[in-house]
Amino acid sequence: MKIRRKDALLSEINEVEVILENIPSENVIDSFGLEARLKELKEELERLPYPIQEPESLSLTFRGDPVRGSTAISADFAGSASSAFVDAFSAIVAGLKGSLKYSGPIPDKSLAPLMITGMATGSFGFEMELPNLQGELFEEKASAGGAVEILKELLRVSAEGTDDDISDIVEEIHPRAVSKVAVFLSEISKRGAWCGLEFRDSYFKYNSLEELKSPERRLRKDNVFETEETYFGEFQGFLPQGRSFEFVVSGESKVIRGRLGLDIDEPDVLNREWLHKPTRVKFNVVQVGQSRPRYTLASLDDLGAQGID
């Protein structure tokens, strides 16, 4: 584990005090310099915010062909694998914010970097310090810790869960964010490696290369389908707190249950203006493998009072 600043200050203060205690009284010059240093250290310690909010960190480890036990790792593999992992993390943060698009740069990636702060023990890998996502660009729901938890859960359910479990996460973040996780898994699997991720005292790891390859295939773009579908019918209800709805298709017994997109800032307006009214609506539909389709009303602009032409 890397030494946090507070621990480093306390350690150096203790060392300086021990040295001062053992300096002969006649060595005035040596004592003077150490006393000045001790004063600087104590002043810096006092300036630290209280209570001290230490940044969280994760541990990303690898096994396989590019890794020599717990002692060494191929430099080019380490660079490409850590870069792909950072892209996946940044895409999930952007997906939680609702700012991730299907192409182009990942929004605000440079403002929220993961920082390598040390080597992870056990197998070989890295400790990474999470950014502090604060300010108007980052909402509470887009916390760095929350993004890592989702990434770790996505690794787990892609290996152990159902297609519906994966769809639940795709619905929350964005298909592109999921594909970035697939790119990360592809980057390490093609080099004959597999990985583990530890965060907040919880650990998930793949135990072999074969165990990683199946999740990588399940998260690829060609297994995560997204379409737009248009229906005519009536909304039966909206739940603003849960951002969910029910929609009955006209002339059918089909009931569509889905979620409201993050771009809809005032979901209450739907209950006031669109409830039980004949409505043409366009849904974004996401389906992972054989999972049930997930419907999202992305924008109020996707609503109309006319039927389908």
C-alpha cells in the first residue's frame, strides 16, 4: 500500500524527534537545522484538512504470459492494458453522467484521471488512486467509487451472471461504456493474460484465460444490440422517483415497461401532459444476447400526438 501524506508526515516527524533526542547538546548547528525541519513538518500536518479525506484506491492485477509471477510484467503489455482499463473507467463515469456519445472522445477524461501510485502485490499489477469527482461537471451519481463498483460488477456478471444481469448494467451506463470494458478484456486476453480487481475490501478475479474469454465475447458490440422502435398507445403511469413508466400499445395486449433517459430533467411533466393520452413514442431498445429488451424514453422530443404513418 502506498503511504498517504498524513502517514508520511507523522513518520518523518517521529524520525526527526528521535534524532534530536540523540544529538549531543554541543552540536547546536545540527539541532538548529532539524528543529527547523520539525517545525515545517508540524505546520504542514496542521494545514491538512480535518477530517482528512484520503483518496480511494483500487488494485488491478494480472496473471499469464506477460507476467513473471509477482516480480515483473511486460512493459508494453502494462501500458496497453492500463490504458484500456482507464478508458473503460472513464466511459463508465461519462455514462453515469449521461454525457457519453456513441463516437468521439470520452467526455472529461482528462479531468478525472486514474493515477498509478504503486505496485500491487500477490500477482503483478498496479495500485491506482481514484480521482475526486467534484464540481459542476460531475454529479454525485457519477462518483469515481461508484464507477469502479459498476466495472467490477460488470466483470463478475459477465462471467457468472445472465444476459439480463448484464442488461441491467448496460441500461444504467451506456452500450459504449460496456464495449470499452470488452476492449479492455480483449487487450489482455490477446496477450494470454487475465486479471483481478480489488476495491473496497471486495475482490473479483478470473482464474484462467479461458474464464476471461467468454465474458469478453458477451460484452462485445456484436452481442449488445441497440435499436429504435416506434409505437402508438398510452402511458399508464410515470414514477418520477424511480424514473420508470408503463406504456400500453394500442390494439395489443403488450405492456412496455421502461425507464426515462437522463436528458429528461423534469419527469413530472409526463404525468401532467402525457398520461392516458393517445401518443406516438420512439423508444431506444437495448438487448444483450438473449435478455429481455430494455426500453428507454430518451427525450420528450420523441413524443407525438399522431399515430404511426
